[in-house]
Amino acid sequence: MYHKIIKFVIIIIVLLLFSSIDIFAQKNSEKIKLINIAGKQRMLSQRIAKDYLYVHKNIAMSKTEKELRDSLKNFFKSHKILTHSIKDEEVNNLLDFVELSSSDFNQTINKPFTLDNAQLVLDLSESMLEGSQYVVDSLKNSIKIEESQIIEIAGKQRMLAQRIAKYYIAYQAGIKDLNTVRSMKRTIAEFDKNLNILLTNKNNTVLIRKKINEVNKLWKIVHKFYNNIEKGGLPLIVFNTTDKITKKMNEITKLYLSVHK
């Protein structure tokens, strides 16, 4: 009888242990999904500024106007998901600030185009990016597992691609200061560094490796165009190739997420 009781207690302990592990894994999985959502917010903060500038340069109007509308809609939709899902007070304060910046942006894009308004749009996109990056970092630090790191890097490439297009068109729109050129060069260098990390990630599946190689093949060609920001003359090529890279990196990020569910 005594041995049966001991056996029963051990079974209960094991069941409770596995239950705790499952709950922990589920919480981590939910946080990884939120990292991806917050990561997309970074990308959208850059895309909406890029689209605004492309619209006012009258380049690919039907495409850029639609993309701008969709990006704004998706930004506010994802923002609601984050505010409802995250309970950390400090992070919520940052989310409130991001919401204020995005609301200011929404108002500014409906005003007549001027260089001052264009500069304000760039500044607001930087505030939205910084706030979204803080959310990503906070979520990532709360998990502290290798999977969150590689997913964050893959997701960041989406933002960097849009950031490249943003600075390229900003320069063509008349914001031809040294900061624009420096920011462009730094963004290109960071994308290149992250791409090498993803290419050499030992946990890549066959499909992930194939997709990353596709990005790398395109990148080797187009990054030369991006570096010629001061020469300009290729805004449509920059728009289409950075959108293509963003789409491919989004597919890769989803593959990483599916692997680490």
C-alpha cells in the first residue's frame, strides 16, 4: 500500500512538472508571436514614411497610395493587438508614445507637401521605429532563448529594406543632408551584416536556406544601386526591389516561427 502511494505521488509530480513545462513553452510561443508583430511595426514605420515620399514624387502612384493606406491600417491594427496583449507598464507607456507619434504622422500626411512636413514625417517614423524596437527588445529579453534572437534578426531585415527605400527617396525629394546619406550607408551595412548571420545560422532548414540564398542573390546585385543614393535616378527599381526583399524576409521570418512553435 505504501509503495502504491509513493508511486501515485511520483506520477502526480511528473504530471505537474510536464504541465508547468507546457505552460512555460506556451507563454514563450505567445511572446515570440508578439516579437514578430512588434517587428512588423518597425517595418511599417519605415514603409509609411517611404510611401508618403514616393506619392509626393508622383512615382508609381496607384501602388504607393494603396500601400500607404494598407500600411497605416495594418499599423493601427497591430498596435491594438500589442496593447491588449502586453501587461508590462513600462512597455505600455512606450506603446502610448508610439500611438501618439503615429497619430501625428496620420495628420501630417494629409497636409500639403513641403520639405518641413517631409522632415517631420521622417522624424515621426524614427520615433515610431525606436518605440517599436524597445517593445521587441523587452519581449526578447523576457524569453532569453536562441530562437527569439534569430527570429528578431530575420524580422528586422524587413524593416531595414524599407528603411533603405525611405532614405533613398528622401534624398531625391530634397532632404539632401549628410545625415540622410550616413543613415542610408549604416542601414545597408546592417542589412549586410544580418544577412550573413542568417546565411550561417546552423539551424536553418533546407527551405529556409533556399529562401535566404534567394535574398542574398538579389542583394548582391541591388545593394550597389542603394549605395549610389547621391547619384539617384533609380527610384522605381529601389521601390520594387526593397519591397521584394521585404516580402521574402517576411516569408523567412514566418518559416523561423513555424520551426520554433
